[in-house]
Amino acid sequence: MSNRILTAMLATGLLTLVAGDRPATAQEGHQAAIDFRTATMTIFKWHMGPMVAMAKGKIPFDPATFADNAQGLATAARLNLLAGFPEDSMDVDSEAKAEIWQRWPEFTEKFKELRSESARLAEVSAGGDAEASLAQFKKTASTCGSCHDEFKEKN
């Protein structure tokens, strides 16, 4: 099964879980939001893993696998991850720092950068050029990392 189909299936499943068929309490809503953002980040990690391994030389560069994962990342980045951070969930126990809500415009901008860089990565990697793909991957990974550095609690 291609990563694109898998990503679409996961996204559909996430939306089903989050939507539910009854009104949620505030706590249930917060947990649904946390579940949504955690699951979305898991999808990001799923696609980043093989590309990181190729970028670090841990596995051989395979243009088709790289491009497929880049496309999967770009597809997942089109989900509205920001919906997983409702303002009234700031005090819920999670890895999200309070700075997200205190610096919301900056957080939103970083997410837009991730969308843009991952879309560019999918475009570049579709050409199969290892050097160009890895250069764009570095930009994309840097965008991911900068958000984690500022807005995610360290484990």
C-alpha cells in the first residue's frame, strides 16, 4: 500500500475519532485535540524517519522511497494541525509548551513554513535528484526542529 493511501486512511480515521457522534465535554474535547495533534505528529515522524536515515547515510538513498515519504509528509502537513491546539487546552497535560498560545502568531507562521517546505520537498524529490532532495530535506527538517525547540517540552 502506498504511503499516500496510508496517510489518507490515517487522516480519515483521525477525523472519525475526533468527530464522534455526541457532544464532547470540555475535557473530552481537549483530549480529542491532543489525540489529533499527537496522531498527526506521528504521521510526520513516520514519513521523516526513512528520509532522516537516508540523509544521515544510515540507509542507501532510494529516490522512489524518498519521494514517496516526502509526498506523505506534504499530504499530512495539509491537515489543519492548528485545530489540535484549541486555546482552552493550554493547561492540559501534554508536551505542548504554553508558549504556543502566548506566541500564537509565531506558532502559526512556523506551521505555515512547514507546509510550504514540505510541499517544496515533495516537488523537488519527485525529480529523483539526490543532492537537490537532500538539500530541500535539510530545510524542511530545520523547520520542524525549530518549532520543536521553541514549542515542545523535552522528554
